[in-house]
Amino acid sequence: MGSLKKGGVLPLLGALAILSAASYLLCFAPKIREVQRLKEEVAVKQAEMGAAVRTWGRMAGTSGAESRRWVEQLSVWREKVPETPETDVLMTEIGRQVVLHHLKGFRLSLPTDAKAEKIGAVEGPGASAEGAVQEKNAVAEEIRFRLSFFSTYRDMAEFVDGIPRMKRLLSIRSIAVKERDGEMETTLELSAFHRKAQ
């Protein structure tokens, strides 16, 4: 009887083990696969989120640097383009340069031809080539000057090279050099800019 029980119990336990494994595979294996798939999706999303955070950090850094650059450029522009013509300040600065570069026979005048007398304008963003729209969008106004002086070539070149470094925004419109009475005479037309009254 005892040996019969032993002989019947072992196959029964084996059958139960096989049934347990089969039920595990049938019931839990799909769940395990689903859990594994969800883990993989979470890992992918985490990687995407990490990349997005890194990109945002780079953009934020770039945006801050770009904003600072624009602020600096605006500050420089405001310094170089005053609210009013400030011709006395400009003449003082040009006078210093004349003395520094040993220019002789210095004369300053306004251009006499009708085209040069016309006040020009610096266009702002969105300005059109059409006259009315161009005038409407102008952010700065222009005053033209004609400078004449005698000098050596080197002194003239140093004076002209120094114009972009002046405190005021100046544009060289034309330059003419000729020999006169054994000396070199330079005639220079400049444009000085100031902000347009709003």
C-alpha cells in the first residue's frame, strides 16, 4: 500500500508541476512580455526626454548669449547715434583728430549741390524702397559735412582709418585727393547720424 502510494504520488506531483508550468506560461508569460515592452518604452521616453532637456539647456544658453549680444549692440548703437544732432560734440571730436593727425588748412562746410543737401535716412527693419514707406520706417537721420585739408598721405590715411573708431556713427560718402601747390589736398564728405524724433 505504501509503495503504491509512493508510485502514484510521484507521477501526480510531476503532472502538477507540468500543469503549474503550463498555467504560468499561459497566464503570466504575456504579462511578463508586456512588462518588458513597457520597460523598453519607458527607457526610450527617458532617453528622448534627456535629449530634449539637453537641447533646451543649449538653446537657453544660446538664447541668453544672443540676448546679451543684442543688448550690447543696441547699447553701442545708442552711444554712436545720439537723440539729437549734437554737432558741437561732433565738431570737437573731429577737431581733436585734426590736431592729432597734423592736418593743415582744415575747412568744414556743408555740401553745396542739391543732391547732397537732401537729408538722407537710415532705414529700419521692414523698410521698403518706396519713398513714403522708407521715410516712415527710418530710425535715424543724416547730416552731411564736407571736410577739406592738406596733409601727407600717411596723416590722411590715419585720419580716415580713425573715422570708424570715433564715438559718433560716421559714414564716408566720398573722398577725393589731388595735388595742389605742391601739397596733397583731401576733400572728404561725411554723413553723421542721429536718432529720428518719434
